[in-house]
Amino acid sequence: MTRLLPRALWSALFVSLLGLGMSAQADTTQLYRASGMETHQQHFQQALEKARSRYAAQLPAAVADNLVRKTSERFDADRMHARAMASLAVNLSDDQLLDAQQFYRSELGEAVVAAETRATSPAEVSRMQNGLPPLTVSAEREADLKRLGQQLPALDMGEEVSLAFASLATQSANDMLGGLLTIPDGLANQRRSSIRAQMEPNLPQTLAYVYRDLTDAQLTAYADWSESDSGSAFFRASSAAARDALNP
């Protein structure tokens, strides 16, 4: 009987730890979905497919086939989802995860996600690429947008997406050249500052357009949350998750 007691205790402990692990995984999955990250990934896959079709029409068949193969390997949807969620789990404490989940389940959080996921949809991206309509905002709203711009990882994510594609194109080109002429792998990273410099001036007007349907009170509340410990932690974690998803 004395031998059975330790085994029973160890079994109970193991089951408890397993339950805690499953709970954390479930919470990460719920946050991944509630915050819109899952939808953003789906939109990325749609944009990727569109780019593949464009390449197929413009590039020599061998080059296009190689690029499609590379993108299929690197940007596999299931693996990207898994890497992003694993990154969230590592970079958020339990309290931060739960606080972020509570925010994105609120009425304000749902309004924010609706605006942000609409902005990354293929149709909206095409619309914005054709030029944003001029928007006039109040000084107070402009100040809130500036606060958001300093907290949101929009520029970081834009850099990562651009560099991921540039790096992939470089790798594909080197594969096709067969060593006769090698393009330096670090060339894409050298463009980081120039990519950011191109995007940064457009950020205020872009944010004004993305959050155009939020009321002034909602925008202020979102800016307040973005500057909170939980908001800052989530944005850092989401930036890392996007980077890890794009760079296996």
C-alpha cells in the first residue's frame, strides 16, 4: 500500500500538469483567434496565392515553378499557424495572455479586430494600394492615432512580410543561377531601413482609414490599452509571432 501511494500521487501530478499545459494551449489558441491573428494569416495565404498567379504569368516557367515550390515549403499555412501560436505562448505570461484575451473578447476589442481584419483582406489591400481617400480628423483623434502608431507593430510586420518575400526571391534566383552568379543573402536585410522609410510617412493616414469606423471614445480607449502593460506585451508578442511564422 505504501508503494501505491507515491504512484498515485505522481499520476495525479502528471494529470494536473497535463491539464495545465492543455489549458495554456487552449488559451493561446483562443487569443490567436480572438485577436484576429488567425484571420490575418488566412489573408496572407490569399495574397500569396495571388502573387503566385502573377508570377506564373510573368516569369519563365522554370523560375515560376521553383518560386511556387519554395513558397509552399516556407509558407505552409498549418506550420505558420503553429509557429505563431507557439511564439505567443512563449512570449506572454499567463496573466498577460488572459488580459489580452479579455480585451479582445470585449465590445471594443471586437470592433478593433473587425477594423483590422478588414484592412488585411485582399479586397481592402487592393483598394488601399490604389490610394487612400483623404480623411480629415480632429486634433484629438490625430493624437490618438499617433499614440497607436507608436505602439502597434504595423511597420515591423510590414518589414517582415516584405523581407520574407525578398529573401525568398533571392534564394530562388540563386537556385536557378546554379552558382554562376550568386546574389548575397544579406541583400534583403540591407533594405530593411529603406522599406520602413517608405512605409512610415503613410502610417498616420493609413491608421486613420483603418480605424475610421471606431468612435472617438473607442479610439481613445484602444490607444489607452495599447499603452498599458498588457497591451504593450501583446503587441510585442504578436510582432514576434508574425516574425516566427514568416521565418521558420
